[in-house]
Amino acid sequence: MIPFERTWPYDRIMGDLYVQECPFCKTGNVILPIRPEELDDIRTGRRRLLVFPCCRNKVTVIDADPDYLLTDTVLRGK
């Protein structure tokens, strides 16, 4: 079972990845420094360090599906 508290939703808009809100500083509409092509590598097992550009907090993305990023960090309450 996927731990929901370690996931965060994202959107793909015109070739960029966005989150509606940063899980740390609550800034809205944050563009992620991940290219959509990198999601294929993440899905096959490669981990990717993600640094949120708004507040410089870091998480490691360990998996992704078309809607959510799975990280090694708890991003929301249970």
C-alpha cells in the first residue's frame, strides 16, 4: 500500500511540472525543477532530489504516477 502521507499531487502544464501549493511554505503554483522526461527514470527506480525553488526545502522523489509524486518525507498529516 502506498503511504498517502508521503505523496504530493502535481500537474503537467505545457511541458512543465507544477504543484498547486508547496507542502512546506504554502506558496501557490510552484514550478518544479524536474523535466517531464525525468518522470520515466523515476518510475523505473531512479531517485531524484527535488529542491522546492520557493523555500529551498528538499525531498527525494522515489516514485511517480500521472498524478502524484511519492517522496521519502512525510508531507501531510495522516
